[in-house]
Amino acid sequence: MALMDKMKAQAAQLAQKAQEAGKAGQSKIVDVQAKRRADGLLRELGAAVYAQRTGSATGDTAGDIDRLVSELSKLESENGPLDASDTGSSAGEATNENENPPEGGFTL
């Protein structure tokens, strides 16, 4: 019976670890979704401000800016500070000219 008790204890430990991993994964998904939402809102806000500054704004632009700022503030209060420093990374990262060339000496 001691063997059976050890197996049950190990199964319980594995179940606990799997549950913790599941919770961590779910938390990561929520974080990624919040970041994507913030990135989209920041992009819309930038477009609205750009339209306003270049004179191509519509009558709704000021209201849109207020709405977007409000949504961003709510998102920030729910998920912590926004990190807008890397919002352009999904479109392709800019390469630094001082970086070493890829293996083989090729440069683009």
C-alpha cells in the first residue's frame, strides 16, 4: 500500500503543478489581450491627434480623442501602466545600423 500512497501523492503534486501552470498561462493570455487592446487604442488616438493637428479632423475627432483617453485610462487602471515604448514592434523591428551583420557577412 505504501507504493499506492506514494503514487497518489505524486499524482496530487502533478495535478497541483498543472493547475498552477494553467493559471499562469491564463494570466499571460489576459496580459497579452490587454496589451493588444492598448496598442489598438493608442494607434487610434495617434491617428485622431494627427488628423486634428494636420487639419483633416472631423467634427467627431475631439470626442473620439476624449473617448480614447478615457478607455486608455480605464485599461491602465485595470491592468497597470501602459508600455507604449514598443507599439511599433509588431509591424517589424527597425534594425540598428551598428549591429553586427548576420552570420556570413551579408548586410541588407
